[in-house]
Amino acid sequence: MGLSKSMTYQESHFKTQIIKDLYQITKPKVVMMLVITAIVGMVLSQPELPNLYRVVIASLGIGLLSAAAAAINHIVDQGIDAKMARTHNRPLAKQRLSNQTAVVFALILAVLGFVLLYAEINPLTAWLTLASLFGYAVVYTLVLKRLTPQNIVIGGLAGAMPPLLGWTSMTGELHAHAYFLVMIIFTWTPPHFWALAIHRRHDYARANIPMLPVTHGVEFTKSAIVLYTFLLFVVCLLPYLVGMTGVIYLIISSVLNLMFLKYVLQLKFTEQKNIAFDTFKFSIWHLLWIFMALLLDHFIKL
């Protein structure tokens, strides 16, 4: 009787662990951020609130395909992850999860997401989202990440796509205003990720990944971060300059970009402990607040 209870407990614990591991390889926090930016694209594409059903279904489809891309990233990068302190506890790196299980899971997520978008939203959004999956999981993870220190610059386009996907999911067409949202994320990605790369440069060097701080040095990377952050400031002005947004967005985005510049200038010119990681953490909130400012401005025009 006791042995039976023990076996039942172990089986239950094993199943629970698999569920937790499958959840972990979808990178839920990253997917949540992607879906938020997609929803902002949906809202900005309409003069009034968009249809709630379409918002929910489009968000679910985009989220499922983004989760599939994250799972594929875990599968492809498990050898690298095992060598890095930040990622060595990931399920595939620790071999808690089999490759077969992860591949099947990723395929199910991808198929469900694509079919949902194609059938319930529109083919354009379905194909663009699938292309984003391919760009991140294959072009960036499998090729660029291992090939060039400009990997995050080129590959960052896939991660910048959700606002455009959100826009097309509501309108069924591409629009110049959606491209400005893509440009913001695309320009934000290098300073965001290179700050983390500086903080984890020894990890990347040990894993033989040609991140910019490894190939060109920390000081060069700091200069690149400063230049990209100034460029980000300019790009964030574009929605206002073309009449897409009003004064509320202009003020909030300008304050946020000045704060970001303060961080990166401290990173460049001081030796503060953990400033690289602090810059990385702030950059996440920076992007979230920029997109919240876009929403606020959309409903309160000044």
C-alpha cells in the first residue's frame, strides 16, 4: 500500500515537473511582452476600441507562435545553455526534458497558433507571424547567433514584429504607422541586449558565442550602446513628427529616453558596480512604458 502511494506521488511529481518545464521553455515573460506590444498595435490601428474577440484570438495566436519560437530556441541552444551560468538550469540543458517532447510541443504550439490566425483572423497575419518564428528560431538562433557579433541587430527584426502583427490582425493590411512601432523595438533591441551581454560576457566567451563584448571588447560595446540609444531617442520622436501621436506621448517618451540615456552614459563613463545589468533591467521597463504611453496618447489626444 505504501509503495503504491509512493509510486503515485512520484508519477504525479514527474508529470507536474514536465508541465513546469514545458511552460518554462516557452519563455512566458518574453512572450507576454511580445503580446502586449502586439495588442498596442491592435488598438492603435483603430480609431475606437477594437473588437474584443479579434483581440483575444489574435493575441492567443501570436502568443502561441511566439511560444513555439521560444521552445525551438531552447532546443537549438541547449548545448550553449549548458555552458552558461544564466541558462544552465534550463530544462533541456539539464536534460529534464527530452528533445522529442520539446519538438512535438513546439510543433503543436506553432500549428495551433498558425491555424488560429489563418482561420479566425487573416492569412496575412498568420504568414507574417510564422515568418517571425522562422526569423527568430532559425535565422537568428541557428545562424546569426553563432556567426556574427551583429546577430542581435539583424535578428532583432523578428522580435520587433509583434506591433505590426497586431496591426494587420485588425486591418488585414500593412500600414506605415505600424512600421514606426517596429522601428522603436528594432532600435531598442541592441542597447537592451548588449547591456546584458556586457554583464554576461564571460558566459558568452565560454560558450564561444560571438557577442559584441566578446569580439570587439567592452568599451567598444558601450560606445555602440550609447549611439543606438541616441538613435532610439530620434526614432521614438517619429510617431509624433508624422502626426501619429500627440503631446502626451512626446513628453513621456522623451522623459523615458532621457532616463535611458542617463543609464547608458553611466555605463560608458563610470565604473559603477552592476550598472550594465541595471541598464538591462531598466530597458525592459523603458519599452513597456513607451508602449503604454502610446496607448494613453491614443485615448487622450492633446
